Amino acid sequence: MRTLIVLLLLVGFISTSQAQKITQLEEAKVSFAPKAIKISSNLDNYVFTVKENFAGEFIKNPMAFMQENFDINTFITSIDNDDYEEFLVTFKSSKGYLEANYDKEGTLVKTSQSFKDIVLPLNVRRELYKNHTGWTMVQNKYLASGKGDRIDKEVYKIKIENGNKRQNIKIDPKVIGVSGVASN
């Protein structure tokens, strides 16, 4: 009996020691890819699809995002076409877009922004709640335009409802507290 147990232990030890192989793994390379912008072109149109590091990064400040992640001079030299007098560059995300119009020297001439279903700024939320208590926001849209990197006009178009009642509201964040909310 003793020899049987010793024999089984010896066979078990030999079989498990031969079954284990050492596998040599190759070196794993880890690299950091910064915020990328996917470019698509259709003749004269160039559309840049924005890839954000976190949700809402582009919507939070589209102008700053564009200035940090896009170099118009590099873009103009890569096109290598002197026929253009101006460049219309569109940056798209899942919530909307920013259009930037540059002249041939690379100076930002004007911009236009449109975003839908975004988180409203605190002052706009407070104004909406103060004037429409009990109503529910169903949909919103942010529109802005301006010259250069300055925003001249901006408005929030908000759809609200309360039971069967529906209302469309326009809020200009620059006049909050001065003239209130204009609704149609």
C-alpha cells in the first residue's frame, strides 16, 4: 500500500512537472495617442470629426478645442492649392458642429456653431426654472456665430412642455437679468 501511494505521488509529480511549459511573451508597446481628429474630404469640403477624451469636451468650449487641436497653417500647406481664397472647415461631434471660415493667410474670419440636446449653462438653467416652474425641458439647441474668435450672437432655443401644453423659448445668455426671456 505504501509503495502504491509513493508510486502515485511520483507519477503525479512527474506528469505535472512536464506539463508546464514556459511561454516567452513578446514585449508589449504602450503608446499615447493624443486627441485625434478624423479628416474626410469631398472635393472642396473638409470635415473634421472630433474624437473627445471625455464626453462634452468639445461642446464645453468648441473654439478653444479647435485652437488646441487644429493648426490652419499646417492644413493650408498640406492642401497645397493656391486657388482657394478662403477655407470653410467644419468640426463635427455627435451633438453638433462648429464651422470656421479662414482666409487664405490662415486668419479666422467668422465662426458658426450649432449643438443640440446639451447641458445648459447654470445661468440659463436658473432663468428657465425661475420663469417656467413646473415645466419640463424636452429639447434644446444652441446657436452661436461671430467674427474671428469672438462670439457676437448666441441663443438657446428650448422646447418645454407641461402636460398637453408646449412652448418654445429663446434665451440669450447675454441679456439674462436685463430683459428676461423672449418666447414665441
